[in-house]
Amino acid sequence: MFAPLGHEQTMIDVEAERAFLAALEGGCQVPIGALATTAGARRMLYGFIGDIAGKRLVRGEIVLDTGKPQVSGVRLANELRSRGASEILEGLRRAEHVPSPQPE
């Protein structure tokens, strides 16, 4: 019944974005984001993670493998970990107070 509402490219993008967030333990209180989009003729996955103070930010991008979107998300997360995301996550774990998400 709902099959006609499905959109294959959107599902691929969402799988990659969610895999990235899960690999970096993303949640509502972690300054982290992912976006899959078209760049020229390719699908790209962009991601970032920042510290609570907003002073340190690690960004990355990867060509999205549409046949294995979850692998693309994990690969991008691993790349960010190798460039400092693990230290940011450790700082978040040690933080005494993590601010609540604020409405815009």
C-alpha cells in the first residue's frame, strides 16, 4: 500500500546518513551532522562533528557508494575519527554538562 510513496534515492541517502551518525554515536546532544546530496554527476556524503563549545570542528566528505550506502557512512565516520572525532567524542563523554538542544 505504501510502496508507491517510497523513493529509492532518498532511502539510499538516509541509510548512508544514519550509518555515519550511528558510527559516531550521534544523538540529539552531540553536535554532529550528515548530508547526502548530488555534486556534479556523483552522489556525495558530507559529515561533521564539533565540540560543545564550537571551537573544534572536523568535516569530511566521501563519494557515496549507492550499492553500499551504509559502508559509505561508516567509512566517512572512520575518516573523521582518524582526524580528531574520537577526541571530540571522548570530551563529550567527560563533559559535566552537555547543553540541551535549543530551538532555532
